[in-house]
Amino acid sequence: MSVFARASGVGSWPGIKPREAAEVVVGELAGALSHIVELPARGVGADMIGRAGALLIDVAIDIVPRGYRIAARPGAVTRRAVSLLDEDMDALEEAWEVAGLRGGARVVKVQAPGPITLAAELELANGHRAITDAGAVSDLAASLAEGVAVHRAALARRLETPVVVQFDEPSLPKALGGRLTGVTALSPVAPLDEAVAVALLDACAARVGGEVLLHSCAPDLPWNMLQGSSIGAVSVDASTLIAADLDGVAAFVESGRTVMLGVVAASAPPRRPSAEEVAAALVAVTDRLGFARSALRDRIGVTPACGLAGATPEWARLAIDLARKASEAFAEDPDAI
């Protein structure tokens, strides 16, 4: 059974208290795939791109009006990102210890921006996106891969448990489709070649080692491209999938890999769903793939539709609980749903 064929959270979480968040994630995802939390409400250095400041090797970032920029040397932003990540790791280690899980077989997931999204969202010194400079893209990807490998190994040592990696790639479809905006209308961002994207993803996956998942909540994921990559699992918002995507999902699963389906709302809906309703939403997607449900029980995971940073703490807890219960029901007896 794939390590990703179970329930997990996407990564981001509401609030500013890492210890409380870690306790909930470790507790609610019992027997599933726990993850280190991201708390973007803490501000600079705590969001997806800001966290890269704590992971990149020999590359620093700073804050600018439009977001983050590559800096000549580490400054306050990089130091803050490192401090926040250390705090998150301490919180997860404490929750892990309290739960008596040290040295066990439970797997933990860490998240980081993927190489394409990182290059798309970071600015160069001249204000242009880093993705417009092939040399900068290559350097960023190498630095990111090295830093995530170090992060993964450090957490594995602290928890004495296997650690897998999730690369967040929300900007991937726009980068491939040439839909990233330039500094001005006269400086458009050229589409990223699919072969280059595959090479970047594969190089990062190879360097970090172990199981690697690609996550994106964005529509129009390039399933044919992902099929040709070495990525072992893909996590998507199920509500974005159209008929053409389902063909790509089916081919990806048929190749022996895993898809994690985001079927739990990322924010509280008007009416609280039951675990049975979430499980029914899951099979409503899997039944369109053309496989017997029993053939998919080891290849389908369940998550919230996207990150939970915008949810209430109550809904965030319930969302991962619902994901876990739906995943367990599907793995135990999918034909009974």
C-alpha cells in the first residue's frame, strides 16, 4: 500500500500556535499521514514561499511590496523563516513524543514550495520573476532540493520515523500555459517548456529521496507531463477535475502511482457533512475512473480540498477527521460505501 493512500492534511493550518496545531494534527490523523503544520497567519516567513527562506541553501530572500525577492545575503526575513520552521519542528516533536510515537512506523509529511512555483513567485533583483531566467531557475531548484533533503533528514532523526515530502505547485499550470503576468504588459513571461518542468521536478525528487508527492489546488494540472515524471503521487482538489482530467488521473493510477483526492471542503460549509457523505463524494470521483473500487483501495488517498489556513480551528480539526474516516472506509471496504 502506498504511503499516500490514506488521509492527510495539505499543510497550512489556521491560527498562530504551532503546539496546539501539532497536537490536533498528530491526534486526528492517527494511523494516517501526519504532517508538519504551516501557520501563514504568523506573517512574513510563515507562508508557503516565505518558508522557502528557511530551506534554501546559500540563497536568501527578502520581502518586497509584491511578495518575496532573492536577496544578496541573509537578513531578517530569512532569520525569521528559520526561527518559525524550528518552532514548528519543535512543536511536532513534542506532540509526537506525547503521543508515544517516537521510533514507530507512522510516517510524517513535510511540505515545501515546488521548484516551478518557487521560481514563479520569487522576484529577481530587477523585479522580474525568477522563472524568466533559466540560470536562476536551475540554481533555485538545486538549492531547494538540497535544503528540503536536509530538512527531511533532520525531522526523520528527531522523530525516529520515516518522512516523506510534498512539493506544492499551485503555479505549475500557469507557468506551463504562459499565464504568469510580467512586470509590465511589455515584459510577458514565456511558457515553461514541459521537458524543463519534468527535469526540475525529477531532479528535486531524486535529491530529497524517499516518497515524493506533488500537490496543487489549481485546475488544469498537466497529467500527461506528470505521467512522464518520477513523481510518485499527486494531490488535487477534486472539485477542479473535469472529464479530461479523469483520463489523466486514471492513467496515473494505472501506472502504479497514487492520487490523493481533496473531497473535504477547505472551509466550513453551511451544513456539516457526515463521514458517510464524504466517503460518497470520494467514490463519486473514483467510480468515474473506470476501475473496480477494490482495485483502487491502495492507490487513493483523501485530503481537504486545499490548505486549511482560512478555516476556523473547529472546522480544520473536523476536516482532517472526516478525511481520515472516509479514507479508512474506502480502504476497508470500498464496495460498502
